[in-house]
Amino acid sequence: MDILVTGGDGFVGQHLCAELVDRSHDVTSLSRTPDPSVLPGEVELTEGDVTDYDSIEGEFEGKDVVMNLAALPPLHQPPRETSHDSVCIGGSINAVEAAEEHGVSKFIEMSSLGADPNGKIAYWRTQGLGEEVVRYSDLNWVVFRPSFIFGEGSETFTFIRQHTTPYVTVLPDGGNQPRFQPIWIGDCVQMFVDGIENDEYVGEIYELAGPEVLTLGDVARLLYGTDGKSIEILPVPMLLAVIALNAVDPIPQIPLGVNQARALKMSNTTRYNDINEFGFTKSELMSLSAYLA
Ligand SMILES: NC(=O)c1ccc[n+]([C@@H]2O[C@H](COP(=O)([O-])OP(=O)(O)OC[C@H]3O[C@@H](n4cnc5c(N)ncnc54)[C@H](OP(=O)(O)O)[C@@H]3O)[C@@H](O)[C@H]2O)c1
């Protein structure tokens, strides 16, 4: 198959493109600043911005499948020159229009667990709206909503290390919130490729989550455990953390704010885990504890 992956040189894209190449597909990765060092040599790299239709439209010609991974991470506030709205909603509108224009057979939208068009957090609200753009198109579509994905290159690990310290650290509510159901990139990629190669998944939304429900504190403990370091968590009241994050929101030099304050209280877990639709059972998935051990 001839496959276009927007955001193909990001964390998820790198792993996905490598697997697609291993399975002998022709793969093109599109991003604003293509990075050949993170992708197999067989992947064609192309420069384009999903918020600018003319810069991406031509790349959709002749593609069998488009996997739309272009997004901004939720961990920090995006730089002022861009926004979740422009990339997740505007980008999906442009990508869908280009896919329709060029008769792409299948469009796969990468969303995430918690996506909600009426949500209060920009990342999840715009992903919910991006999903709607795709669902109401004329395309054969599939939507994936994974929970926090872990693996080599995960920005979440870097983020936790940036905002905590080994041995003793301070976390809102003692790290008891938020809660996640982390899923390993290696398992996710098998499900994504299944969605690309097989047509039985068309027209459905799939929530994908890992075998464990962990808090932020649990993840920090596991992460520092890999360095042989223990971590004592000192609680700071949630209200104080929320007030502080709201207060720094207007300061461009601090990439944290209202959205991160709201995300602190969210539960990124699912009761409707769809991993079994892709032939997986919970016990077969890699857990974060096992991965970091
Ligand atoms: N990582 C997770 O834990 C996780 C969990 C659930 C869902 N997801 C979803 O999976 C997708 C990929 O996430 P990721 O972790 O791989 O993100 P990532 O590492 O931040 O990669 C994002 C990719 O999108 C590209 N991009 C950003 N803005 C763009 C634009 N305007 N035009 C074209 N390309 C653009 C980036 O390249 P340039 O900056 O060079 O353009 C990069 O290649 C996202 O939809 C994300 O919401 C991720």
C-alpha cells in the first residue's frame, strides 16, 4: 500500500513508519520540519503544514491510506504562533479535503482517550472536533483513541523528569491524580497497522488502553526506579496547584497554564477498552511496570 503519515517523524509516527516499512508498504511522512534521522531510509520525507492546504494537498495524490498524526502535545502550552485549534481542527479539515480530492481509500484519524468536542481542555476538545470532521466526511474512516502511550522517545517521560526531582518531589494531591491507563507503543503500532491493512474497522472509534491504571505518582516512582532512585512525594493541595497554574497562564515564558491545571484532575482511563477487537487481551499487553523494570 502507498501510505501517507502526517506527523510521521513524531514519537508515534517513528514507530508506526518503521513497522509499515518492515511490512513492505511505501511510506511518506509529512511534517513541518522533516527529520530523516528518526526514520528508516525507505520512508520518503516531505515538508508541509496541515494548517496550510496548499502545502499538503499534492502529497495525497495516489495514496491508498492516510494516517493523520499531526498534532501538538498536550503537556505544555503550544507556542504562540500555533494552536490546538489550528492543527487538530484546521489540520483535519485540510487533510480530509485533500484526501477526498485525491480519492484516498481510507483515512485514519489519531485522536486520544478523553477526546470530547465539549471538553474544557484545548487538546481533548480539538481532538473531539477533529474526529467529527473525519466522521462526517465522505471518506472510509477509522478513529483511534489511545491513552498515554509509552515507549522509546516518549515525551511524557521527559515531561515528568523535567517537573519532578528524584528522592523528594512535590506533586499536586500527592500525585494521586491524574490517572492513566498507559499503553505500549509496540502494542499500539500492531493495532494501528491492523487498522490500516484491514477494512473491517472502517466507520468505528476504538479506545485503546493498557493493562494498568496508574496515577502520576505511580508513573514517577516507576520512572525513577529505573535509575535505582526512590522518590518520596510531598503533597501540595490541588487547589493551590490549580491557582498557581492559572496565574502563570498569561506568561509566555512558562509553557504551563489553564489547560494543564484542568488536566491535573482528569481521569484518562476507559471502561470500554477495544484492544480485544484487534486480537489482544489485557494480559498480552506490555505494562508500564514491566517495561520500566
Ligand atoms: N504520545 C502519546 O502518548 C499519545 C497518546 C494518545 C494519542 N496520541 C496522538 O497521537 C498523535 C501523534 O502523537 P505524538 O506523541 O507522536 O506527537 P509528537 O511526537 O509531538 O509528533 C507530532 C508530529 O506532528 C507534526 N506536526 C505538528 N504540527 C504540524 C503541522 N502543523 N503540520 C504538519 N505536521 C505537524 C510534528 O512535526 P513538526 O513539528 O516538524 O511539524 C510531529 O511529526 C497525536 O494525534 C496525539 O494526540 C499520542
